[in-house]
Amino acid sequence: MSAPPVGTGLATAVRVSPRSALVMGIASLAGLAMLTWPLLLVPAEGTDRLDPPFLFLALLPVVLAVVLAELSEGGMDSRVLAVLGVLTAVNAVLRGMGAGTAGVELVFFLLILGGRVFGPGFGFVLGCTSLFASALLTAGVGPWLPFQMLCAAWVGLGAGLLPRRVAGRAEVVLLVAYAVVAAYLYGLFMNLSGWPFLLGIDLPGVSEGLAFVPGDPVLDNLRRFGVYTLLTSTTSFDTGRAVTTSLCIVLLGPAILTTLRRAARRATVTPG
């Protein structure tokens, strides 16, 4: 089955079957559980700290591997696999060039454009493979990597779920707006993955510490987390990521979208 013409924005190279959608949903719920479990935990008497969930960290890559296998099985022909490989390699190099310095992240704009053209399944896979490949390239493998892969996968997934019948300048505006939201949410979720295990965060002018307190009401911990992420990430790294991604989409987006859609027209979508 061939993809629609370039201007429609409807080309989808990875068909998401109901089973694949279910697997993605389960993986996303598992990821959310791994991010938020400390907020819902009732600690033992006298406990004043939490240790990282090493079992969760070991299981999350397995969950992601199952999702990748499920989405790839019968959904991509050799041309789409080639596009996935090229975009993954380019993203790995781009991320190494920016490395998040001052919020300069060059990986997200191509991830968003790829998800937009090829659909949510492809975007999910591209987010996982891009962050994994870049971690290998930059020696960035660590307990944070599974969370980075999952959060980037959500960025690509969301791009593929945007309204399909938007084209031209309106499409660029839509993608920029999504890029800004995704940049801040990515930073927020990544902060949440590590914040419960940081202790003794005190800042001048702040009446109370910003550390996670095991057993405190969820709203109190969320309030502390909100202040923490606002001061340490939102106004700096996340804003830099949003600006960088938006500028890349505005300047390079139309040409890259045209190129990717031309590749999508030549690809074969295999019914699942």
C-alpha cells in the first residue's frame, strides 16, 4: 500500500496494529509507574530516604525491547528500516554535537519530524533507537538511559498522533507548538526520574528544602518538585531545548518534511 501524496501529511510507514498499540500502552504505563512510584509509596517507620529501584531499571530496557520487536514485526519494509537507520545515526551525531549544553539539543527536531511523517509507531521506535545510539556514541550509558529512551519515545509518539490534515505554514506552527510543550515535558519527566533520590536540596531564599520526603502527602511532594524543576531545569535547559528545537523546525522543517514524505511514498506499508 503506497503512502498518500506529499501535501497531505498522511504518510505512515509503520502501521500500528491493535496488538502493537496495546504493547505500547503497557510499556508507557510501566514507564509512568517507574517514574512516579516514590510519590505513592508508604515507607517503613523511620525511613528518611529511598534507594533507586534497580529492579525497575533492569526491567525497563526489557519492556522497551519487547515494544521495539512488536512494532518492527511485519510493519516495516527494507526501505523504512533504512530510513530508520539513517535518522537514528543522524540523531546520534546531532546529540553528540549539542550534548545538552545550555539546553542546546539538536536531536528532538528530527525526532518530531520523523514521527510526524511516518506515524506514532515509527516515532516511538526512533525515539528509543536515537537515544540508545547516542548514548553508545557519547559514553552516556547509565541508569538514566532507559528513562531517556522512553521519554524520547513519547516525544516521537506524540508527534505521530498530531492532527494529520494540517499542511503548509499551519503544520509548521503546529509542530513548533508541540516542540515547545514536548521540550518542557521531557525535562520534567527526566527530573522526576532522579529527584526522589536526591537529598538535602536547600536554596537561598527558599524557606524549606526541595528534597523528596518519603511518606509526605503527594501534593506536598509535587509542590516541592515543581519548585525544584522550575529553578533547576525549566528556566534554563528546558527553555534552551524548546528554543533550539523550534528554530530547527522553522528553518529546516519544510525541506526535511518534503524529503521524508518523498521517501515515505516509495516505502511499502505491510498490513498487520
